[in-house]
Amino acid sequence: MTEATNSNSKRRQIRKGAQSQACGAPLSGNVGAPAAAPVRESKISKVVSLLEREEGATLDEMAATTGWQRHTTRAALTGLRKKGNAIEREKRGETSCYRLKVVV
């Protein structure tokens, strides 16, 4: 074999090894054990947890928790409504307070 062919062969082997590891191939002998995936809490799940509180949440509280702007937070509430969640809006002084409505 020539040097160029030999180095190309090594590159393919390296690439194949990287692909199999990236695709979830086990690196150790624990073939049957499921990998512990880190739980990632989404921003919309944070909004839902705020809305599930008894006192609910204001738009500013939801925006501060998620880092979204106010119009994005309102759009997220609209998306939750479209998914079938009933959201109540009440006044807390001069501020609107949102809460998930419990359907019995």
C-alpha cells in the first residue's frame, strides 16, 4: 500500500469509531444498562409550574423566570391555551395574574 492509501484507511477507521461512539455505541461493558440521561427542564415547563401555583403568576414573574420578553410570554400562554389548557386571568391589585384552571 502507498502512504496515501494507508493514511486514508486510518482516517476512515477513526471516523467510523467516532460515528459509532456518537450514535450511542457503548464505551464500556455495560451493554444492557440504560444510560442515565440528564433531565433538562424546559422554559415552558417552568411557566406551567408557575401557573400551577395556588397564587398563579404574573407576566413579569414568568418573563423573569424564562428570560423571555413580555410579548413572547403572552405568546407562550396562547400556545398553552391552544394545547387545551384552561388559563384564568385575575387581577392582583393593578397587575394581571394568570393561573391554570383546574377542570373537574
